[in-house]
Amino acid sequence: MSGESDNLRAMQSEDVKRIRDGLGCSMGQLAAALGVEVKTLLAWESGDLFPTKRHADRLRALERQGPSAIKKASPKGPTAGPDLLGDPRFWNVVRKLAANPELFAKVEKLSEGYE
């Protein structure tokens, strides 16, 4: 479709997925760039919900800007504080800690040497 007609049609789940893939970012990174929760982005990608016109326009703008438009954590990741709370890797570790008592015990022991 042409750019103008693209902007007139509703954004579909496959459009959201294609844009995220093209940007080479995680759901968390794209959600942060759009100012929405990850669960909202997940609902868009699954077709349960559709982006508002404002969000669809923002998605298209990010797509035009390309991968450099998305803020990505450095390979080391954030070191501490509020930046860490926005890192999806942090929440992945928290989920694993909560689900695995043996891992929790190992991390607790490892953490004894840190403030």
C-alpha cells in the first residue's frame, strides 16, 4: 500500500509485529518508546486490541526512523536504580528467582558480598 493509504487504514496485529521486528527491539523497548505497557503491546500483536490512531501514527513514525529510534540498553545493561526497573532482563531474573527456590538460595548467598 502507498504511504498515504497506509495511514488511513487501521493498524493490524501483523503491522505491529512487522514494525517491531524491523526495529529490532523487544516488546519492552517498543512499549517504552510508545509510552504503553507491555501487556498493551502484546494485546496489539495478538489482535485482541488495536492501537489508537495516535499510537499507530507513532508506530509508523518509529518505523520510518528505523532501529536507531529505539533506546536500547547497553550490552552491560543499566547498573542500578530506576533504569534497572525498565530493563526487561531484570524482570526476567526476578521471575526466575520467584519461581525457583534453589536459584533464590544461590543468589542470596552470592549477594552476601554486596551492599
